[in-house]
Amino acid sequence: MEISELEQLLSGARSLCVLTGAGVSAESGVPTFRGPDGLWRKYRPEDLATPEAFARNPLLVWEWYAWRREIIGKAQPNPAHHALVELETQMAARPGSRFTLATQNVDGLHERAGSSNVIRLHGSIWVLRCTECGEERWDESVPLDPFPPRCASGDPPCGALMRPGVVWFGESLPPEAWGRAAEAAAAADVFLVIGTSALVQPAAALPLVAKRSGARLVEINADPTPLSDLADLTLTGKAGEILGALRGRMNTQ
Ligand code: APR
């Protein structure tokens, strides 16, 4: 029933904006942050995901990101990722319509599934940034060598320590990414929020921006969140199963 309601809402959408969180990658084996086995249950974010933590102990922080790169490197996109690729394709075939996918995830699984123009609100675990010259490079090597990574730009090479190209607590989001996401949320007629606890700002404000601008808000999540009461439609369960079922229906139409 809910899936057919979702399907109906999506089939009428002209400006669809999607926000995803760690829950969309959970079925790919990538740990979430605040779930029962969430990373923040085992580790203290202030020790691992802040600029201060990196300044204090860069090796500890890098060892943690190296561990996450290893897990993510082995992970495969799941039916939720694939269904969003299909939705993007379907929207592209609808004249005058638009589709925007913004993610809090740094794992790159949306792109690996085939999504295009993904807005990476919190950066990417595959990007390394020099702490001195700011040079960035895309690097999917697991393990990293040298470890921790050093900047190779310039001649002679800069040689300074590189940091993960992700947004840490206390840091601002990339302005261009935030601007695109906020604009798309305000222009949406349907806003889909998937697999996020909706606790971390400013990303968690995007569904509210959309709702205030008149969009229908749909939440797909394993557990209730602060958005659940605001949503026009809530589908509780695993994103891979729910969006997998939706995709099955989209394909039979
Ligand atoms: N399908 C759908 N939802 C799921 C699934 C699943 N298979 N598994 C877990 N969830 C839900 C959980 O119920 C939870 O509400 O996904 C949500 C994940 O929430 P968090 O772990 O808090 O992750 P997220 O919201 O993405 O965190 C936001 O916080 O730690 C920082 O920068 C980090 O981007 C991250 C941000």
C-alpha cells in the first residue's frame, strides 16, 4: 500500500530531490554512525572526526579512515542505490523535470551504482587534501602508500601531511554543494529522505526547507526520526528492500 502510494507520488513528481544518509549503505555492509552497531557507539567522534583530533593525533585518525576505506572498498551498491539510479533515469525521460541526489555519505556507492551529479555534502573518503597547500587528489588505493599519505604536488614535492577529504564536526560544508542542495530542496515538489537519523545539521534542515516550500515529504528509514511526524508518507524498514520493491514495480509498469 505504502509502496504504491510512493510510486504514485513519484510518478507525479516534476522536481524530485533526494537526501540519503548512512542507512542507505547499511545493506552494503558499511556501518552507520548511530545505529545499534553504529560507529559512534564504539568510538568517540571527538577523537576521530574533528580537526582538533587530527591535529592531536593524525595517525590515529588515519588508521580509522584507513579501516573505513578498506570496508567501503569491498562494499557493493545495494538495491537502494540501484533504484535511485533508475529513478534518475525515469525523471530524465520526463520533459521539464529535474532530479537531485544529495548525500551525507562519503562512501561513493551512489556514483558506483551509476548515479550522476551526486551532491557530496560531507565530501568523499576517496579524496585526500593537503594540510599545507590544499591540493586535493582522488585516491582509492587500499592500503594507502605511503601511510599516512603525503602531498606530492609541486617540484620539489610539497611533502606535507594529507587529510581525508571529508567534512568533520565543526567544519562547514562545501559552499557549492550546500548551495546546490538547498536550491534543489526549495524547488522540489517531492522530497525523499532515506536512511538518515536527521540529527546532523545543516543537512537535516534540507527536508524542512522542502516541506516549507510546499513539497511532499517522504521518509524511508529503519527507525523513527525527528522527521517522521512531519512526513506526508513514512515507510519504515530497510531502504534496500523498500526501494528494491519499488524498482520491481517501476519495471513492470
Ligand atoms: N535502511 C534504512 N534505514 C536504515 C537502515 C536500512 N537498511 N539501517 C539503518 N537505518 C537508519 C537508522 O535507523 C538511522 O536512523 O539509518 C539512520 C542512520 O543514521 P546515522 O547513523 O545517524 O547516519 P547519518 O544520519 O547519515 O549521519 C549523519 O553524521 O556522523 C556524521 O558525517 C557523519 O554523514 C554523517 C552524519
